[in-house]
Amino acid sequence: MKMIRKNISLISMFSILFTIQLVSCQKKQKINESQVVTTKIEAFNILNNNHDYLHDMLNADKEKGLIAFRNFKSAILKGNNTELTPIVNSLNRIKKYEEEGENIKRLDELVDYYQSGLSIQIESIFKGYGVKRIVPNDSALIIYNKLSLKN
């Protein structure tokens, strides 16, 4: 009788472990091209529309620079765009604006290069659809959606 109970306990334990394994290994949701492109275009536009704040942070008096810093940070965080994670991390390294001149310069350099990189990535996606011209930022999503529907 003890042997039967022990076997049932082992079977129950293996069943529970199998179920846990099965649930934890379920396929993660795949990201499609449209989601990737949309995220990149939105990230680029957020940076492009708020880039002047960076120059205000570097060149303005402390009060105007602090306002620019708050506006820039708010715009970046409001978008909740995963493509902007390095920018968010850089912003989070700035603890007190007035004392962070070097980190502000690093943030500006990061944004400059990151925005350029996004631009190249977006342009390359359009090249993959046969678009030879540079697509304006404000209509990139509309044009992409039309192209992707055709294919």
C-alpha cells in the first residue's frame, strides 16, 4: 500500500512539474514588421520633435535649461516607447540637473547618434519596399501602411 501511495505521489509531482514547464514554455508573442516599423518611426519622431530641448539644456541659463530638461524627459517618458530605452536610461542617470553637465552632454550625443541610427533603419526598411526617395517623417507611417498592404 505504501508503494502505491508513493507512486501516486511521484506521478502527481511529475504532473505538476510537467504542467509548470508547459505553461512557462509557451510561445511568446511574435513581433511583426509593422510593430517594429511603427515603434521606430514613433521613436524617431519623439526625438526629432523634442531635440531642441537638448540644445536649450546645454546652452541656456540654468532655469531655462531645467525647464527644457523636464520637458524633454516628460516627452520621452510619455511615449512609453521601448525603442527609447537607452535614452530613458541616460535620463535616469541624471540625478540633479544643475550638477550633471557631463551627463547632459552624453545624453545629447546619445540622442544625436541614436536618432541618426533610427533614420538609417527606417530608410532601409523603405528601401526594402523599393522606395528610392527619402520619406518625410510626418507621413512615414502612412506610406509604410500603404506599402505593406500591397505586399
